[in-house]
Amino acid sequence: MRFDVITLFPAQFAALTEEGVVARALQRQLAQIHLHTPRDYTTDVHRTVDDRPYGGGPGMVMRYTPLRLAIEAAQAEAAAEGVQSRVAYLSPQGERLDQRQIERISAAPGWVLVAGRYEGVDERLIEDCVDEEWSIGDYVLSGGELAAMVVMDAAIRLLPGVLGHADSARQDSHSSGLLDCPHYTRPETIGDRSVPEVLLSGDHQAIERWRLQQALGRTRQRRPDLLQGRGISEVEQRLLDDYLLEAAR
Ligand SMILES: NC(=O)c1ccc(NCc2ccccc2N2CCOCC2)nc1
């Protein structure tokens, strides 16, 4: 899969491209990230990418033409590799993303991500060039770059071969529609707390059962809304009832 990012701050993306799971995926060519700055698509001597807002008010707005030219150049590069990339704009006004949306994004061949700065972009750019508008959450960032990196990290890690362990459908948080279970590692005892016995038992069926029970219980207690959307089987309901009885003790 291929990401092309339109950004005024390409150096920020070192956070993804220099180290970690995504950097290794890029090195292994399991994904690609290409960066394009609108500044390269200006024609004036000052390389102007922003201007004052019509109607007055604080701040600046990103100009239409450099963004459009950068988007079209990115799409042409992707098309030259046979990838038809749709355009997404990261903004507080966008559709809220969740793991389902990330799975859909990850399944596409490529995306052009537009990272806004200043007060945002000229609305006509959104009308003419943007296919989807996404938000990573109901809060305001100083630029779209971090939001773009969040989306790329979440999507790239789902690609086959990226995450080490074999079971790519690993029950990590939100992929099973549940919150994650607790995790433990050495030392076995820290102060007066030891690791739950079942995890030391070697009984893999009991361990798997315990982990599901913990995931169900924690989801019920912290994010009951997730259980609404997911539904729950009879076996799971029994596990959950036991968990809640224990928690109430
Ligand atoms: N929730 C998100 O996904 C998210 C995404 C981007 C973002 N900021 C970049 C931005 C992009 C578009 C429009 C305005 C802005 N902003 C520019 C700076 O001023 C505030 C408005 N913030 C939060």
C-alpha cells in the first residue's frame, strides 16, 4: 500500500519513517510513504502557500493552487505504479475514525493524505480534490501531520507480514471489538503483587479463557458502548457474569 502525504513539514514524518514497526515495514517494502510539500508547486519568488482569510479574522488559510498541484503530482506518481489513490483530508470536521475505518483504509491500494496547517485550507480545494475527510478525535492539533501519522501507523501495522506474531488477527485492542486484557512479564512478584496464577499454569485453554474474560470485563466496565455495537455470545456472557461477580466481591 502507498501513502502520499501533502505537508509543509515533511521532517515531522521521521517519527514514522526512522524507527519502529512502520520504519521496518517501509524498509521491507510492505508499504510506501512519499512526502510532497506544496511549496514545490508555487511559482512566486516567495513560494507563498498561504494567504489572509476573506472576511477577515485571525490566522491564515492554505492556498488552493499549490495544494491542488501537489495532490495531482502525488496521484500521478502513484498511478505510474498502478495505484489509483483517493484523497483524504485530516481535519477536526472529518468523520471520526475507529478500527473498522482503519481496516477499510488499510485495505485500499493507496491514499493521498492532505495535512492542513494554519487555520485550514481553501474550501474549494476540499470540494474539488478531497474524497474523504477524517478526524482522529474531537480535539484540535496545530497541524494535520500528527493525525496523518496516526492513520498511517494504525493502517500499516494491519498489513500482512508487518506485525511479528503469526496470528495477524491477534486479539489486540479493538480488533476483536474488545479492550485488551492485562499483560505481565518478569519478575513474577513485584512488592506484594504476583502474576495471576492461571498465566503460570501452562494450561493454554484456561489462559485463553482468562484473557477473553478479562477483555470482556474491562470492556464492560470502561467502554460499555463497545459491547453494544459488538454483541456478546452466551459463553462470553457467562464469563462476563463471573467477572462481574468477582469484581463486586
Ligand atoms: N482531530 C483531528 O483529526 C485533527 C486534524 C487536524 C488538526 N489540525 C490541522 C487542521 C486541519 C484542517 C483544518 C484545520 C486545522 N487546524 C489547524 C490549526 O488550527 C486549528 C485547526 N487538528 C485535529
